[in-house]
Amino acid sequence: MKRFMSIRKSTLIAEQLFQLTLDFAVVKDASTHYFTHVNPAFVRALGYSEEELTSQPSVNFIHPDDLEETRCMAKTVKDLGSNHNFENRYLSREGRVIWLSWTAVYHPKENRVYAIARDITKIKERELEVAQQKMEIAAASKLNALGRLATGIAHEINNPLTIVYGQAFRLKKLAQENDVDHEELLKISEKIESMSSRIVTIINGLKAFSREGSSDPMELVSVKKIIESTLVFCRDNFKAQGIDLVTEDFPEAARVRARPVQISQVLLNLLNNAYDAVSGAAEKWIKISVSALGSQMEIRVSDSGPGVAAEAKKLLFEAFFTTKPAGKGTGLGLNIAKTLLSSQGGEIFLDESCPHTTFVVRLPLY
């Protein structure tokens, strides 16, 4: 009798806790997937009555994009007996999205799932705001990088345009002559075609680079193509400043699985940093090399600058840290580069074993 009274008392306490807890508590039939019990906090959050919540399958209240994952998790709970910190979205009567983090246990004798959820909507909204801010910062950093090389880009486009203009003038002269030299005409046409193609390449590179890129799918891409499309933005500018840009014959077969626009952004930032580093040096050179390293492809950017101070090395990839004078650097370039590469299974670091400043980008091979 005492045992019965003790069980009865425990049951009453559990029922009171179920009703009073501010977290969401539910009981679900594991076969029908109907809620058998829902607590007042869950009712208030979704805006449906208790009868409405228990008279139809629980999946009817889940965000459509989370249905498949929720069904898989329900099976996992039944197979393993429990789960922790599973997140999904519910839709309230008014259509408001509510993010929930669930902890659930399966009771095989009753064939029921007992679950408690915490409302994490505000946390998710804050995460979204932070992600949006990071995207905006990355976009600003990219525009800053392009802005710094605007002169070089203007040279890259202006030079072939000047040649096209000159060749067009020659065509006009030929057209005015009675005896047209067809061989000369062919040479002029080929020159115009070649220079026009170069301009199109530069413009297409600018269009691709200016895109945000984070939603791009990972793709197999040639390392040589990424590097050459990046150098289009700065090769002439480096030459004009007396900087020797040393590049190897990059292997055609070298491919990585990555988002090319973002890798180009990383490389352009490294080239900008190298440009600043060598500007005051007696010997001015920047070198880019590529090599395979096990399951990774390695891109190295070295320069003849004075190197990185020992006290700065540990802070290089921290947000807003910069070794440049005020107004010359945002302190975000390397931090963004690290984030972009990490999201693609890659990494970036300073190779301290090299005699010259050398940043290394590693990306997984296909």
C-alpha cells in the first residue's frame, strides 16, 4: 500500500512539473506519431488548442523543410532509445517559425516517446544576424581588394583596347586602298580577336569575383585556372610598380574541390598583402607555387618583404588585427580567408620555416 502511495505521489509530482515547466514537454505515440499529451507552454507557443495538437499527426506542425530529417530522428530515437539536442522548426498558427532543441527518450513498453524542447528561436535569429554581418564584411573586404587594384585592372583593360583601336584604324586604311592585302587583313583580324578575347576574360573574371559566392556548390576546379583568373587583376599593376611576379608552370591536372570565387578572394588578399610588404624593399618579388601534398593541394605565396614580427605571428588570423599603418588595412582579410577555407575543408597558415614570408593555402584534392 505504501509503495502504491509513493508511486502515486511521484506521478502527481511529475504531472505538476509537466504542467508548470516553461520548457515544452510532449508525449507522442511512436506508431501513430500523434501527440498524446502536450503541456501548456507548448500550447501557448504554437497558438493551437490542446485538442488541435493531439488530434492530428505531429508532423503537420513541423516546417516542411525539416520533415525528412525529423522523421529520420524519430526512427533513431526508437532504435537507440534516446536523442539529445536535435533541432527543428515548428510553425505556429500565425505562421511564425519557432526553432526547438529536443531531448527525447523512448519507452518501449508504452510505445511512447517522452520529449522536452527548449525554444532557441532567438539564438537562431542572432546566429543569422551574425552570419549576415560576416557576409557583408566579406563583401566589403572583397570590394576593398578590388578597389586597391583598380589601377591595375584599368591597365589590363586599357592596353588591349588601345591595340584594338590601333588595329581598327589599320583596317580602315586598308579598306581605303584599292589593292587589299588579304594576308595583312587576316593578321589584323586575328589581333583584334585576341585582344577582344582578353578583355572578355577580364570582365568575366570581374563579374565572377564580385559575386558573394558562399551559396555556390563545391566543384572540381583547376588550380591553374583559379590562379590565372586572380592574376588578371594584378599582373600589370605589379609590373608597373617594379614588382617581379614569379609564377611556375602550374600543372594542368591539379584540381581541387572548392568554391573558386572564394579561393580567388583568398589569393587576391594574400597578393595584396605581399604587394604592401615588398613596396619599400630593395628587392621586390612575389612568388606563387603549387604542389601536391598527400591528399591536399598546396598553394604558396611568398614575398621579399621584411617578414612578420614575432609578436604578430600568433595574432595574424584574429579579426581586426593588422600590422599595417592606420587607414591601410581593415585587419579582416586573413580572418575572412581562414573562415572561407575552413568552410571548404581547407586551411591557411604562415610557414615559419621559410626564410621569406610565406603563406600556405591547403585544399583537399578531388
